[in-house]
Amino acid sequence: MTATEQRNGVLIFVALKDKKFAIIGDIGINEKVPKHFWQETKDLMIGHFKDGRIADGIVEGILDAGMQLQTYFPFHHSDENELSDDISYGKSN
């Protein structure tokens, strides 16, 4: 997450079994955005999660965060994806 030039990576961590999640922005984001920047995305995701729509919540959270972050990190035609978009699945015990 910290391996981007502008330090603008985002990690969305979802622990289904524990019913917890976190949205973590790298330092480049947190230096630019308002203090409660992630609250809207968090609330949007929680609404879906409470209705049992986990995948919808994750998708909507990613889309919402991306739209908000465009203000601070607008797309440039020379941009390259510096991080993998892969989903990591941990083992559940």
C-alpha cells in the first residue's frame, strides 16, 4: 500500500467472521483530505453490510472512495497502476 509515488494507496480490509472492516489511506491521502474523509464511504458500506449485501458494500465503497479521491488525485493520461488490484483472501480458522 505504501509503494506509490504519491503515497496515495488505499486498503479496504473486511473481516467477515468478526464483522469488522477498515479503510486505510496512505499518508499522501491523509495529508490532503479532511479529518473525517472516510466517514461517508464507511457509512455507505455499513448500510450494505447490515442488509447482508457484502459484495455490494465493497463495490460501492471502492467506487465512492475513487470518486472522492479524484478531487485530490486527478487522473493523468500518463498515470500507471502502481499497485496490484488483486483481492487477497486470508485463511479462516
